[in-house]
Amino acid sequence: MSKAASVFIVAASDVVRAGLESLVAHDARFTVVGSAADLSELTAQAAEGVTPDVVIYDAERQEPEPFAALRSLIAEADEETRAPAFLVIGADGGGWVGEALRGGLVRAALPHSASGGEIIAAVEAVAAGLVALDVEIFAALLPPPTSIVDDLSIASPANGKLPPDEPMLDALTAREREVLEMLASGLSNKEVAWRMKISEHTVKFHVASIFAKLDVSTRTEAVMRGIRQGLIMM
């Protein structure tokens, strides 16, 4: 049977601390080796070379940015003392939590609404050297998404950032731009003809002219080239 992972609990609230101790103590895979209201006792233990496998850290009523104190655990320890792995409860995914996650000190982050089962699962993951993050906290740590259109707009002549290998093309007529915008909307030649009150044959003529001026052979290529050149706005 493998050795039980040692767990230290930090929580300002006596009730929360007692609840976490009881939760962890009832699982044979873990052993509670201590608890405290703040990081001071844990820091003292680290100075003596004693480091638990997992630290459950309840962020409520603690320092707004305790990451500096957590980093001191590493700075003050000798080379043979390993840094503890933290499971933070009550994290919002931003600020010091994100920095601590990137630094490797925090291995798991859960909201205060986490269930007992979720906390135990996170402790198990951290003890195994894994990372466990609540979905919303994980989403908060991700950079804002960008779309293909956003990426293409960066390289448009409208903002003066046209790539050097993308030559300026013959300007489309107002009528051709109108057709190109409708192609970008996914309309067929017949639908374009109905919208513009012209014949389908005339639409085909405009499309052929657009293809020639943009040096493309498909509708998709025409739309993508039009976006890059700033000829149409999406």
C-alpha cells in the first residue's frame, strides 16, 4: 500500500478549518499533519525542512495578495527542501492566483462553492503531481479569444499594416464590391441577382471580373482576399 499523502490546512475560519480537517481525515489516502489560521506556521515548518505534500489554502479572510508570502516559502528554504503544492479554495482565477499557477506553486484552484468530493479529487490530483482547475477559473486564466476576421483585419490596408508580400490589387468598382459583400454573406448568384435587380448573367460577369482583379479562382478565396485588402468589412 502506498504511503498516505501529508496535508496541511490553512483557513482563517475555525469552522472552515475544522470542516476541512474532518473531510481530509476521513480519507485513508491522506494524513492531516497540521493546520493554522494563516501561513506563519507553515513558513516556520518549511524553515525546519518539513514540507507537506499538499497545502489546502482557504483564501477567505487572508491577505489580498498572499503570493509574496507563498514565494517566501521557497526563497527561505534550503536547496534540499521542496516547495509545497497548494490547493487554493476561494480563488477567482485572476491576479495572484494566475501568477502562482504559472509559477508552479499553486496546483489547484476551486471556488468556495466546491463540494467535498471536488476538494478531495483536487487534493488527490495535486498529490499525484497534476493540476486541477475549476472550469470557470480556468476560463478566467485564458487570453480573450480572437477570430479569423480579427487576425485578418490586422493586415488590412485600412490600418496601414498590409504584409509586404500582399501587393495592392486593382480596386473593385462599387458594383463589384457590392457583389463581393453578398458573396461573403453566402448568397448564390441567383440570390445576388434578385437583390440587385439585375440578371444572373450580369452577376456572373461581375464575379468573373472580381476573380480576375483579386487573382483568385473560388468564392472563398475572393472573400478572404477582400477582407485582407480591406475591400469588404465583416
